[in-house]
Amino acid sequence: MKKSYSMSSWLYFIIPSIIGAFLFMTPIKLEDGWKVPIAVLANWLDGIVIDVIEPFALFIFIVAALGSIIKLFTKEPAQRTFSDQLFRVNWFWTITRVLAAVFAAMVYFGFGPEAITSENTGGLLFAGGGGLATYLFVIFLFAGIILPFLTDFGLLEFFGSLLVKVVRPLFKIPGRASIDALASWVGDGTIGVLLTNKQYEEGNYTKREAAIIATTFSVVSITFSIVILEEVGLSQYFPQYYGTIVLCGLVLALIMPRIYPLGNKENTYINGNAVDYSREDLPAGHTVLSYGIDNAIQKADQNRNLGKLVVNGFKNVLDMWFAVAPVVMAFGTVALVLAEYTSVFKILGTPFEYYLAFLNVPEAAAAGQTMVVGFADMLLPAILSAGIESEMTRFVIATVSVTQLIYMSEIGGLILGTKLPINFKDLVVIFLLRTIISLPIIAGIAHLIF
């Protein structure tokens, strides 16, 4: 039965949701292109703290490493504390945090092997005012505090009810995930991963749903896609380029949830309960719109304690600083070292030379290694394509590098640092499958353009 709500309930739903949608999903035109407000705020603060962000990040990495080592040798209390949540991890993640602290110290103090401190490896991740690991501290601050505007006041419930009949049969995910996808598409993939992880931990997504959303819909933002296209010198082809990315993204979103490894994930919630489709059923007496409004306002009414939301927001910030950022630093550095100083990616790229040749892509031998080097960092394929003369081949490389989606220096490292049910092997398989499936589509369109 439809319910009537007070004006304050309506306002608790509408005002925070509008603020959240504006900050995370509304592109605004600036001198250097289109950006979402949350990215503008992060860049503004990054510029202010540029002189202190590196020592602050190093301090956090060291505390994370030391805290984890101490917790390894202390007994877990009957009641798990917030410090346990931050620091009590297993040996593998403790070693990861130690590596992050060591790598960051090497870059900051300028000692150790150049392979780690180089501006193309550890320096790329850790340098203040542009380094991903240091920038994440700023974006995490805003995300932790402001993300509740998007998640806790009914916006997800509203769109979830409206879109479930579309996204559930097509992509095997709840309707509420449409906000995740949109936040990634116009904002940033890292925001999408953080949003997905929060929803998974709160029991709104099953393991399979969370894995699908994080690895299929946490897409590279429009802004960064433009950066990649400019890097390969093909800015004049943006409509064709981004149209191809959208087409590939939709095809992959239809296929990937139905095959290994995503299709094999348990369809249970984080607490072990089986998936509950009944929460998406439309009760008698409701339209899709009225049911969406009911769910949204009920959710908003549950979160009237703003003080509690602020405290939980800061806890989320600390959790991301201590748990997620060190993983990005450690895994990203290792992946970039392998890309820059070994022939691992060249060897792994050899099969793609034959694949590209089969698809009649010019300069297939030179383009082969760029097909796998993107696993380390999304910009590396575009950088390595500098010596390739064929515009068609550079177009293929630029487009594939965006549709691959899994990059250890960003999305991949971030996923491994969260509680999402995705391991390193899953990321490798997903990356390769996305590359193999998207290449014929991209090459076919490239043949029509060039």
C-alpha cells in the first residue's frame, strides 16, 4: 500500500540525493575539459596539500605496516574493535603493507634501486601532485565523507526500483547498481569500486553481483579516455573512439557475467545468506515509481542521525587510507617495474601479435605487447604506441586500453585492497577475456573508419 510522508522525510531524500548526484555524477565544463565536482574538489585540495601529502602518505603507510605487524602477534579480542578492523589482516596483506611503506620511503628519500624509485614506476604512483597513491588519499577523504549523500538517503533505492527490470535480465545485477555504473562512467572508476565495496559490505550486493559490478561497470571516466586519445594523437576521432568504447562496454557487460570467473561466483551475501530476489518484487498496489519512492524515503528516514553519519564517514576514510592505499602502492609498483624493466609483458604479448595479424591490424608485432602491458597501467599502451605509424593501429590500442578496465596501478590494486570477493587470478583472467572479446569488435570498427 502506498504511504504518505512528511515534508521533512521528502527533504531528507531529495536534498542529500541531489547533492550526491551533483558531486559524483554531473560533469561540469572547465578550462581543461569536463570534470565531475568531486574530482574538481580533489584536485583543488591536492594542490593545497601538495607539499605535505607525500610525508603524510608515507606516515600512513608506515603506521599501517607497523599496526598490522603488531596485530599479528597479539590475541584477537572477543569484541572486534575499530583498530582490529584497520590493522588485523593476514600475513599476505601485512607483507603488502610493509612493501608499500618500503617503496614509498625509497621514493620519498631517494634511495634504493632506480627500478623502484623511477618516475615511471614508484615515482609515478607516489609523487605528490599527480601520483596516484598520493592522490588517492585526497579522493578517499572526499569519498568517505560525501559518498553517504549518494548511498544513504534513498537514491540507490529509488533508481533500483525503476531499473531492476532492465539491468537484472541483461547484466545479472540489481537495479541499484545503475548508480554505480553512472558514477564510474561520468566520474571515475575508483569511485565506482568504493561505492560497490560499500554496498557489498552492507549486504546490498551478493558476491557475484559485487564482482560483476566492480569489474564490468567501474569504467574509465570520459575525461581520462580523452587523455589517452590525445596521447596517441587522434583527438579528431573522439566520437568514433568513444562510441566504440560504449559499444564494447555493453557487449562485454552482456557476456562477462555469464562466463568464468564472474559467472562462477557464489550468489550469496557477505554474511553467507542466499540471494534474495524478493526484495526486488513489486508489492500489490504499487507502481514502479511509487515503490521506488517508498523505498527511498524509508532509507532516508533511517539516516536522520547526521552525527553518526559523519563519524562513520571518517571511519570509512581511515579504512581506505590504511587498507586500500597501501595495496595500490605495493601492487602498482611491482606491476610497473615488470612493465618497465623486464620482458614479461613482451613475452605475454606474443600471442596477441598473431591475433592482431589475423584481424589484419597493421604493425601487429609492435602492437602485440601493448595488449597486455595495460594490466600494469592504463597509460602504458598509449605511451608504447609512440613509434607506431599506423593511425588505425593506434586507434585500436587506445580503445582496447580503455575497455580492458583492469589496471593494477588503479582499479586492480584498489579491488584487491577492498573486501570485494575478487582475487588476483580473477583479475588476470578478466583482463585477458575482455581483451580477447573486445579486439574483433574494435578492429572491425577501425577497418570501417580508416
